[in-house]
Amino acid sequence: MLRFSRPPPTWRPRATWRPRALRSRTSCRSGERARPPSPAAYVRSAAVVSSYPPGQAAYKEGDSVTVRVTFSEPVSLTGVGAGGANEARVLLSVGSADRTWTRAAVLASPTSASATMDLAYTVQAGDSDADGVAIAGGLVLSGTAAVKDADGHGALPSFDAVADDPGARVVTAYAAVPAPTSGEGPRGSTPRACPRRKHASHRQTPHVSM
């Protein structure tokens, strides 16, 4: 009886085990290695970048204050429009320790492929801040507004609050006069005496008997 001997098995090196997360993923069509997901874009900084109008030492009523938000990579603002329902906002703190107003720097126009986003706040009558405007943390997106990177991923809108900026003081004519308290006139004003009413003197006419 004839016996056929098997050929010796071919020795192959054993593959080195690697975690699944580190294994290379190859596209069957292109043969290129798939790009790992990139981290989401985030806000690097936020600051007031506008300057006072010529001849002024502070912003006045009607002046525009520009707040620039800088991202870690180019982003696009979509889904915005006029009307206030769909827009991007940065909240500002305007005032002093005694009284503070919350204002908003707004951007309602779409932007594309830019690492910076400029939002505008118009000074209103009564706004006053001798120490400078402060920026609250976070970019507020209302309605359908969205900030996305080049791959369509949503950006992280949060950032730390920014303290008072001495270069962004606000003084308006209305705020220069303190609001009167109940029952009092403006501070520093001299009370005006009420004029006395003049009463007509009634002289009695002597009665003459006939």
C-alpha cells in the first residue's frame, strides 16, 4: 500500500495583536487609510476689538461695540436671519456694582470658513460702565442658528467669562444724571421753594345806616 507523505506546513509569523482602536482601517475602493475623527472646534478667546470713535474717551449712545470670538479652526455660522429668532449672541455686562444691565452683541448674518466671528452691540441710552464692559461666558445660539466646522460637526460654544475691559468704557448723557429716587429730585439738585399763593385781601366796607 502506497503512502503519500504530506508536505511540511509552511511557517508563517504570527500576527501581533493590537487593540481594535489602533488597527488601521483601509478603504476597499481607494486603498487609503481612513482619517480618524478630529476633535470639535472650540472657542479660544473672546474680546472687545473695536475702538472709540475719534475724539471720544468712551462709547456713547448709538456707538457700535464689536466683540470678536476666535475659534480653534475655521467654522461657519448657519441658520441665522434677521428678526431676532435665529442668531448668535454674546451677553455683555454693562454697569457698576450698584446697577448692571445685560446687553447682547448679536450676529444675524451667516459666515463661512472663518476662525473669527464678530458680533455687534449698539450702546443704548442709559448705559454706563466706568470700568469697562465685561463678557459673559458662552456663545448663545437661538432658533436654528448653528456653528459647524468644515466636516459639518458642531463646534463647542462655551468659553470662560471675560472680566471688565478698561478699553471699553461706556458713558451716555442719560446715564450721567442719576435716576431720582421715590419722592426726591436728582442728586445734587437744590430744592426749589414753592411760591406762595397770593391771597386777595378782603376789606370790610363799613355799613352806613340811612
